[in-house]
Amino acid sequence: MSDASGDLPEAAVRRLESGAFSSGLTVPDFAACLDVGLQPVALVQGFCVMQWGWYGAGSTYMRGMSPYVGGPESAGAYSETYRCPHGFVSAEHRAWGQNMEQTWVESAWAQGYGSAFGRMLEEARAHGAHGVIGVADRVDNVSDTGTTEFHFLGTAVVVDGGPPPAGGTPWTTFLAGQRLTKSIEAGFMPVAVVAALASVRVWAYCMTEYLMEGSLSWGAPTGPHPVEQVSRAHMAARQLARKHVRGQLAGDALHGARIDVVTRELSQGDEVIDCTLRGNRMRRFKDFDPLALPRPTVRLS
């Protein structure tokens, strides 16, 4: 049986003769990255746990007696106030309602996300990586404890013959395999993964509470009817997430954007809407330049 190593590309032979390495890539993604000169060196990860009180007893973020006490207007955050059309009815009647951006939640989320991301980069730098591809992030809320876990995982790579990364910080991307190689072919190189959370709190006023109950109550319209306060809160959360991410792009392009929305009901009509936007910060470095056709790895004849 002849030695097949003579048929392998020189880069693949060097990889097989070197020490062991780890990778989180699928077989097709691994092959596609090798074809453009990206050599995996290690599986890298970062982890962080953040704890903050959500809406426990004594929290200053519970529904108060006035929509104007501690309001976010002075901080420039999003808010809208809704007034009851009925006037004073009874002590338990919701005479006012409000949508409010929870900047403290957004800041805490960004701190935890950034800490886990930074720890992944520390591992990549320790391996002399130029970049981290196929990044996967996971953000999990632990029950109702106000504790959130942030986890990053990716494959650190080096570029054959490439200079050290600018500033010593490896570039990162959610992309891998053909999605990454097609972006490079189109002239775009990844800079970093970007992500932001927008959190909007909904304090229902009387009409929203009636409509969210799904029952006919005094003053509530009959038949199908839009719940304006909740609809505007959802739109605001998405727009704020886009605004936060644009602030991270510094003029670069956003590719492969993904929006995830989680809604938590706190009481009848009251809820929190958390919108997370993720994507790849990409920078054009050349015009479209078709890549060479990949070499066959399995011959059928």
C-alpha cells in the first residue's frame, strides 16, 4: 500500500506532522477554511456569570405610585406614558401605564457578555491566533434567581504567512466554512462579532390590562383590536437593539444579523421584552475576487 501523504497539500502535511489541535468546526467548514489558508489551532472559550436583582421585593424598578418618579426621561432613554381615559375609578384601577427602556439591564447584560467574550480572546491570544471563527454564544437565565450565564465557544485560527493581528487582538466572526469563504471572496473580512440587548418594561394601563386579559371589561373595545402599548414596546425594543449595534460598527458593515426576542410576563398585562441582535462586523478590503475552485478530497475514479 503506497504512502498517500505525497498527494496531500503541503499545509495539510505540516498540520498532520505537528502537535494535536482541537476544533469546533464541522468537516465541511474545516475543509473550506483550510482551502483559504486558515489553520485551526485550538478550541477556545470564555465564561461569565452575572447576578442582579430583577424585580424582587423592595426593587426600585417595581410599579410605583407615579410614572414620573425615577423616570428615564432625564437619561435620554426611551419611554412612553399612557393615561387612563376613565379618570379615577377605584384604588386598584390602573390610572396610568408606561413603556420604559431598562438601561440598567442593558448595561449589566453588556458587561457579562463582554467579560465572557474577552476571556475567549485571552485564550486565542495565548495560542497566537489571528482570528476566531465559528463563534457560538449562549446566554441563559438561571431560573428566577436574577443570575445570567454567558458562554462563548469558537475555533482559533492562524493565517498562513499572515502578519500578527492589528493591536494584538484576534478578529472574530460567527461565520465559518462556505459562509466565511464567500464573504472573503466578495471582498469582506471579519472584524468582530457584535451583539446588544434592548430591554423594555411594560407597565400596563387599564385598556392594555383589559385587552391582555382577553375578556370584555368596562370600557374595552369589542372584537379584534390591536394592543397599542404592547405593540409599540415590541417595536421600540427592536429599534433600540439596532441602535445599540450600530454604535459598535464604527462605519463598518453588519452581515448575518439575527434577532431573538424573549418576553416574560410579570403580572396581568405587565411584561418585559428583551430583544437581542447579533451579527458580524465586516470591513471591505478588496473588490470581488473569485476564489480558486476547491481541490477534490475524494476521487470517484
